[in-house]
Amino acid sequence: MSLVDPTLEPAERMTVALFAEFVAKGMLGDDAHVARMYEQWRDEDGGVKADFVTLSRQILRVAAVDPGLLRWCDWPDCLVSYAAHPGPTERGWMRHPYALLCPTHAPLGHGPTVRWDGDVLTAHCSCSASAVVSPTNGQAVKAWWRTHVAEVTA
């Protein structure tokens, strides 16, 4: 089950990170129960979801982290983050043109770049994989790259 949606706003992504931490520690019951809880979370528009997001904002406030200043590892399903100010406290973070990678994922050899050939945008990975992407924007490049990484590391 993939818990991380890179389009979530920072406080909501933090909520999912906390949820994943509880799952990892076995504090939410068996896998079927966790899957049902996550489906309810994803499908709900208010109520419990809003309460969890509010709680996450409060946790971030106590930790003196502005949710809008969180930077996340772009590796699929990675929940590692740091506050943009003062920056990462852990050495080894790497920024590629289309991805920010934590110290665990930076050395794995998958950094996205692009090349324009006329009207065609080709996305490339440092492992030599490539594909023509459309639409021609950074989000399409990142979507291709995340799919590529998920396939080669599955």
C-alpha cells in the first residue's frame, strides 16, 4: 500500500507520515484494519481527516517547523523530510534538477534530468533509462521518474 502522495500539502503529508509511523510500530492493528483506515482517510473530506491534519499542524508548530517549509525526499514512498530553514541536519542530501533525494536514496543511482529535442521533451535517469514525456513540464518528468524508480526497485 503506497501511503505517500507527493501532491499532498505539507501538513497533510506529515499526517500520513505519522500514520505510517504508527503502522510500522504495529500500533493500529492488523494489516486489513490498517488498509480500511487508510481507505477511509483517503476518501473522507472532513471530520477525522481534518482533525488529524490539525493535530499534525500542532505537532509541527511545537517542533518549530513551518509546514510550508518542509522539504521531502522525492523517492517513491519515502517519508524523510527536513525543514528548509535551517536546512538538512543530516549530510548526504542531493538535489537533481527534478528530484531531491535523502542520504539513503541519493547514492542509488537514479537522478532525473531532461533534454529538449526540438518540440520533444525526453526525460532521462542517471541509470540510462529514458522516455519522451508529455505534457512537457516538470511534473510530467517527475511522474515518469517516480514510475521508473518504482519499477526498477520493485
